[in-house]
Amino acid sequence: MHIAIVDHGFANLGSVDRMLRRVEVLPEITSDPERIKRADKIILPGVGSYDPPLRAMRASGMYDAVTEHVSAGKPILGICVGLQMMTQGSDEGSEDGFGWIKGRLSALRNVVKPGTKVPHMGWNVIRKPDGSRLLADFPDLSKFYFLHSYALLKGDAGALNISCTHDVDFVAAFEKDNIFGAQFHPEKSHKFGMNFFSNFAKL
């Protein structure tokens, strides 16, 4: 099985690579569109702002390669900004996302009560719905590590949405056919993150 980690220049590649290796997966970090298209599964990580990785991928051909991979029905996992890029867009930027997930990201500072810390940073509990493939063997109240200032407040009605609360409810993760996203960082989430990556590798 060939898992490719997409290197668009704005991600924690080393942390993702190391966590995958801890669950006995040997990924490839690549910015080569052809290798992305040929991979069995791809991971689309991301940190920082919304627009830069999308612009980098469009300029390099990686955007089209990722689109072709998903159109072929092969699994993809977006992490943090990687999840955000799977939506239709974000209030943080002007670029259109891939559009696989309906909805736009909202700034948390505009929706939480005054005094609530933004960015949402640190460990938080997620609420696991029935039928999750990536969280099938997890306890109901599992903790993951978050670091974000924008969030998808309303889930795509066609997806299985996993929720979390930071004064307001938001989508912590989703599963839709072969498309998976995590707003949290599984690569920083210790045993829960290891199990999460292991389940993705087994799909």
C-alpha cells in the first residue's frame, strides 16, 4: 500500500510522517503530481493560513492531481488546513476550496463569547457518532489536539460529522465516501492519533 503525504510547503510533514511510521506505515512525502495520482491513499496536511497551500497546489499541478485521485474513489485524509481546503471556502481567504464538502469556514472570534480564547488550542473532547470508520474502536469521549482560529460550524448534510465544542459547536472531523477530514492534529494526539492514522491506513 502506497500512502503519499502531499508536500505543498505549508504543513507539519515530519510529524505526520513519524506518527505513521509508529503504526508501521511507510509513507512517501511528495510534491510530484504523478506520484500523488498513483498513490493508494493520500494525506493532505496543512498549517497556517487558508490561501497559500491552495495557490501553491494550483501553480504546481498538485491541485489537479489531488482532484483526480479523489475522483478515482481513492481515500484522502485532510488535516487541519487540509480539512479546510476540502470545503467550498473560508472567511480567512479568497481562494475556492476543493468543494467536496458543502460549507465555508467561519472565524471563531466572530461567534464565540467575549473572553473565549482564540485560537482554539490544546486538547478537547470530540463526540463520536455511530458509523464512523476512523473512530470505530474509540471510546465515546476521546481527546485530540487542536490549533485553529477558523472552523466549519455546520456540517455537510451528506457527510458523517464528528463534533466538538469551544463555546460553540463545530465540525471536528468528517467522513464522506472516500473523503476524510480532521480539524484536529492526529499527529500531535498521542495514542488517539496513532489509532486514528492506523484506521485510515486500514481502509
